[in-house]
Amino acid sequence: LGTTLKVGVGVGLAAVTLGIGKFVKDTFAAGKLTESLQVRFKLLFGTVKEGSKAFDVMNKFASKVPFSLEAIAAGSGNLAVISKDASELNKILEVTGNVAAATGLDFRQTAEQIQRSFAGGIASADVFRERGVRAMLGFEVGAKVSIEETKKRFFEVFANGGQFSKATKDFEQTLEAQVSFVQDAYFRFRQAAAEPLFGGLKEQLIELVGDFKKNDAQLKILATRVGKSLAKGFENLGKFIKFVVDNFYLLIKSIKLFIAIKVAIFVG
């Protein structure tokens, strides 16, 4: 019973440790994605104000649609590249959501294909061709379509009351959509946890970097000493291994003799 209890407690602690480790890893991933996206938005839209506005647009869109915020955040960087401002990003997000719902593609992949379509025309989006998006837009196979015509048809068909403008709304009723809402809650929780975590870590890292720069000469001396010690240790280990190899036959004989003496004592 005691052994069983010890094993149970050990397994429980291991599970908790793994769970905490995964949460910390997930929190870092959420914080990294959010932080990098904020920086990209600022750079792509030219100002901190417009970048922040675009980030808010993305979050508001995510709160209303049945796609995970994590997937939307991952795909929004692609959509920001083809958006002149936050307002246009909002419209393209709507189109992307409807295309994803109508085709069954995940939001991130759909965003990548939308970017290709808006930058190089529908012919540039191979996955869309396989999923029949070209046909949904009303383009004939083999017909050359300009970038402007491609963009225009996407907004006509997947927004503004078009044939597939309600696809995202219909998708809300699926199990996959409900799961995404749960994932959203977890992602938002990790985002919130990442903010103070990143803030504290940055302060500590900045302090450490300052210390490293200040004590660079001493650290290099210490590193040299450590390196020499390790080299000496490996040298001694090599000598020991060589000794064992050279005297392996004698070691075997010694072991056999030891076993024989033990057996003789036991029999006697």
C-alpha cells in the first residue's frame, strides 16, 4: 500500500509538473505571437496608432467568428501585407472568414491563399484552385484574370451580401466552431498571462545583458578557465577509457576469479 501511494503521488506530481511546463510553453508562444504581430502591424501600417487600430480590429473580428484567435492572429500578418489600413484589413478579414467556412480550409491557410490571390491574381493560389474557389468566383478554367478583377469578385461573392457572405455565420453551428470558442478562451488567458510575464523577464534580461557587458573581460577569463578544466577532464577520461580497453582481458580474468572464489566459499 505504501509503495502504491508513493507511485501515485509521484505520478501526480509528474503530471502537475508536465502540465505547468506545457502552460508556460503555451504562454510564451501566445505572448511571442501577439508581440511580433503588434510590431508587424506597426511597421506595415506606418504608425503605432494605425498598427494598434489594426490589432484591435483583428481582436474584435476574432471575438465574433467561429475561428480560433490563435489561427486568426497567425493569418492576420499575411492579410496586413495586402491591406492599406485597418479599415481595409477588417473587410479582408470578413472575406477570409467566409472563404475558410465555405471551403473547409483553416483560417491561416486561407489567409495565405488570399494574400497570394490579392497580390498575384487567382492563378497564384494553388490551394484555392483545388478547392473550387475559382469556380465560386465565376471564373472559367483557363481564363486570364487580373488582380483587380480577382479582388473585386472576392468582395462581391464573399462579402457585401454575396452568395457566400453568410458562410461564417452558418459555420458557427458546427462542433468545430464550438471547439474554437473554447480554444479562444484559453488563448486569451495565455495572452493575459504573457503580458506581465514578458514584462518581468525583459527587465531581468536587460539587467543581465548590462551585467554581461560591464563584466565582459572577467566573464571571458572565467570562460577560459572553465574550458581548460573541461578539456583536462576529457583528457583524463580518455586516458581512463584507454586503460580499460588495454587491460580489458585482465579485468575479465579478475572478475572470473572473484566469482570463482565466491562460489567456492559458498559451496564450502
